[in-house]
Amino acid sequence: MRIRPARAEDAALLLELRNDPDTRRSSVHTGVVTEQEHRAWLQQSLTRTDRMLLIAEQDGAPIGTVRFDLEEPETWELSITLAPDRRGHGRAGPVLQAAQDYLTEQRRVRSIRARVRTGNTASLALFARAGYRRYRAEDGFVLLELAC
Ligand SMILES: CC(C)(COP(=O)(O)OP(=O)(O)OC[C@H]1O[C@@H](n2cnc3c(N)ncnc32)[C@H](O)[C@@H]1OP(=O)(O)O)[C@@H](O)C(=O)NCCC(=O)NCCS
């Protein structure tokens, strides 16, 4: 398993992951994203210094994505998505760990936060096992934080 930065050629993969029904249900914005909206978003995301968009690969094939957004100095909010056919096999923990390692090697990081829907059992289990602590609940989401 390896982590690499996303590229423009990952557009189709990232859009597919974003529009997957389970991903949308777990997202803050649940609507379908159009190809045009996605292209503009990706182009901007690849140049922003306050965002890190990563692809997780296993045996050379993409299996998911992790996005980090700078929320406040040295504090990043993350979002993780595995490809639907890769879910439920214990791969999320290693992907999360590798992405965190990638971020902390590249940037100064004091803490990493995640915003998870209260009913997203797999995600809550993933973050609990990875050492994230709940610090707030709001509007159907639990806010979690890992001190680095
Ligand atoms: C959240 C996500 C990354 C987790 O990946 P996954 O492959 O499903 O999870 P894993 O198989 O690695 O398991 C992670 C934990 O969730 C548990 N789990 C997995 N599927 C579950 C399910 N359907 N119900 C309950 N628990 C579940 C596992 O037992 C494991 O817990 P453990 O380590 O205590 O045993 C993946 O489901 C996904 O991409 N979902 C859509 C996007 C999303 O919800 N992202 C999170 C928002 S930040």
C-alpha cells in the first residue's frame, strides 16, 4: 500500500468515489457532483496549499482517497473514502495511518480532525481505533480529533 498525491488524471476515479451513494450519505454535502463542477474543484484542489489530496494504492491500483484541509494553523480536517469494492476488509486503518504519516512528513501538524455522521458506524470505529477522541457533536455529526 502506498500514498501518493492526486493528479489531474485521477479525475474520473475521484468523481466516482464522490458520487458513490454511501459516500454521499456520509458527506457534509450530499448532492451529486457534476463532471464540470468536479473538474473545476479538482483543478483548484491540486494547486491549493491549504489542501492535500491523496490517493491510496494497493499493488499499483487505486483503492481510495484521503483529503486534508487546513482548518486553522497546524490543524487539518480529513476525509477518507475507500472504493466501494474495497470496503469492509480492514483496509481503512492502514490507509488512514499511511495518509497521516504522509501529511506529518510534509507539513507541521498539531492535530487532525474528522467530521463523521453519527450513524456512520464503520467510520466511527475506524477513528476510535486510530486514537481519535470526540470533542463535540453538532447537527448529526460527531467531531473527532487526534493530537499529533
Ligand atoms: C469509512 C470507510 C473509509 C471505512 O472503510 P471500511 O473498509 O469500510 O472499514 P474497515 O473494513 O477498514 O473497518 C473499519 C472499522 O469499521 C468496522 N466496520 C466496517 N464495516 C462496518 C459496518 N458495516 N458496520 C459496522 N462496523 C463496520 C470494522 O469492524 C472496523 O472496526 P474495528 O477496527 O474496530 O474492527 C469506508 O466505509 C468508506 O469509504 N465509506 C464511505 C465514505 C465515508 O463514510 N467516509 C468517512 C467520512 S470521514
